[in-house]
Amino acid sequence: RYPAVLANFQKLLYEAKTFRLAVGTQFGGNVGGATLKPLVFSYLNSVTVLGEDAVRVYLGGFFANSYYLGREDTFQFMTGVELPLIHEQFHLLADHIHGQHGFGVSVFGAVYFLTPRFSLSGGLQLPNSGSGNFQAAVIELTWL
């Protein structure tokens, strides 16, 4: 109901040619409410690169508190895949955040790399059963 101010940190723990492991967190609090509520989302995520076409498979788990999710504290999993159609120019994407909470969705879309440092992504967001979320369009501009 109130805007949030969050800090975002990520640390690469291990990197090899076809596998990476990272840990990260977003934490902060709500702004403008009568009481300050801590918001926490922390995760462990792996990336595996398959084959010469560099298909990427993402798998990880996360903890988020009830203030962040809008429901009870939870440990859940998240997964995704990235399939290059035109290497480093146009890729198909799919990802899923498991659970019946405000972030419980699957997204299917694509990313177009405008330059090596900027990409434009778009897709369709589908809610997980029981999450109370809505179908939506997703548009994202990323600066690396």
C-alpha cells in the first residue's frame, strides 16, 4: 500500500565456463506508513549454460518475508530459461517464481539487445494458481 525503498546486492560465489552460482538480497522498508515494516527478499541462484548455442537454464531458491510478499514468510524456488535465436541480439525467455503470493507468476517473452549495454524485454505475465495476481504485459529496459 505504501512505496518501498530497497537496497539491492548480489555477489557471484562461483564461476566456471558453463556454471555460475550467486547469492543476493533486496532489503529495506516501506515509506509513509504509520509503522516501519522491514522488507526482505534473499536468494541463491544458479545459471547453467548448455551447448554451443548458449542456452541458459536458471534455477534457485528464495526467502521472502510477509511484508515483501503480502502473505506469510516463505522459502520457494524460481526457475527460468533463455534461448538465443540470434546470438547476443534476440533471445526468447521464460521464468517462474513459485508460490501463492504477490510475486507468484510465470513470464514468457523475448529480449532484444539494443547495444551491448542496453536491452529491451517484453512478455506476458501469467499468475500462479491461488496467487490472486493478474495477467499482465511486461516491458523492461535494462542498462548493464
